Amino acid sequence: MSFAIEHLGQNLWRGRFTAFPEQEVVHGFSGRLGGVSEKPWDSLNMGLHVEDAPEAVLENRRRFLRALDLKAELAVSPEQVHGTEVYQVRDEDKGRGALAYAGAIPRTDALITDVPGVPLLLCFADCVPLIFYDEEHHAIGAAHAGWKGTVGGVAGNTVSAMQRVFGTEPDKLLAGIGPAIGPCCYEVGEEVEAQFREIWPQHADKLFSMQEGRRKLDLWEANRQQLLSAGLPAANIECAETCTACQHKWFFSYRADGGRTGRLAAVIALKEY
Ligand SMILES: [Zn+2]
């Protein structure tokens, strides 16, 4: 099991977890190359909310999703407000947020669905993308976990929602922690550490380190711990261990790119049989 970067053709690349069975569920984390956006969103910006030209973003989405054999116009996206709400995507939600940010599922940071052929599409530049696959119930999930969402428990909420809605058994659920800013680069203030210590006193020592006088947070590990607490076996949790700030030539990074930049997309969809 591992995280692999693959060339999809025409300079489009995706990151993927090899543990996710491609014949049942297709997913990908988009890179920076192969799109049409101008600087500072160059070039495969997938985010409609970052002042890039919408027609460029839509072309980028079409290219990337077509390369995954998915339809960009059916994609569903949440507003992403650094919260912890989970929304169940049904057939009638197809296309919400696909063409305009205003159409996204409001005040939501995680989506779950068992409808085949509907791509869940979430946008990131350093925050942690989480994806889920329940093979038994043929259901998927995707979540956006920055530090606030992580403290709030969005990963655990997504697992709980899948249990409630689809009957998912956490010990059979597969999860992937995608490319995101790593413990090497994610500097945070004391107040962030204080909040983690309050909620997870047992894990905080593992999550924070001082490097040259700077406080660094390991958001990958924070989310992994949350998934373990939710009942997933360690063997079912994949981590890309790919830092978007270190690798910002390949992936958009809010911090390494100086704030104004594009967004990578985490895309996951159930195959239609
Ligand atoms: Zn780094």
C-alpha cells in the first residue's frame, strides 16, 4: 500500500492511494500542472472561490475529471468553512457547486454518498484532504480538515455519519490522508497548541514539536489519531506523507506560495456498474 503520483496524459498528474480499489472507486488528488489558469493560480487551479477566472477553473476541472473518466458537471462540492458538518449527497444533489461556488453545499466540510458516478470534489491548499471508502456498503466520503476542523473532529464526524447513514463498520472502512502541509512546515501559535491539548491531552505531545524555536503541528498524525479513535484499524489508514509546502512546485500551498494561489482538488467517485 502506498501513495503514488501518476501521469494521466497531457501533463495532468494525480496522486492516488494504491489501496483504494480502482475498479470500484476512482479518486485522485490533482497537481499544479496541465491547466489553463494564469499566475498566481497556475495552472490547474480547481477552486472557484479564489478570484481566478471561473471559465479557467471549469476548464481545469473538466480536464482533470475527464482524465479520471468522470463528469465534471456532476461534481458536488461543499462550501468549506473550517467547520465539522457532514452532508449526505443524494441523486438530486448532482452538480451542486460544479459550476459556481454559490451553488456549493452551504456551511459544510465533509460529504458522503452511495450514489455512483457523482464525484465529490473538495479544494485544498495545505489543509488535510481525507477520503473514505466502505467497500461493503459501496459508499464513500471526503472531508476538509484544517486545524480548526481537526480540533472540531471533522474526521470522526465523517466516520460517524457513514455509520449512521450506510451502516458502515469502522473496522472495515478504508481512509486516505492526502497531500497537506506537513510537520516539517506547519508553524502554529501557542493558542493552537492550547486547543489541541485541551481536547486531546493524550496525543498533544506527539502532535507538536519545537524546531529552531518554531512550534510545528503534525496535522497528518492528528487526523490519523482521530481515525484510530473512530475505530479504524491502523492498517486501513493510508497517509500520503506528502507536504504541500515542501512540494509546492507540484501541489498548491497557501503558505509556501504566499497566500494568493490555486487549490488542489481531492476527487472521489463510486464507479457505475
Ligand atoms: Zn514541509
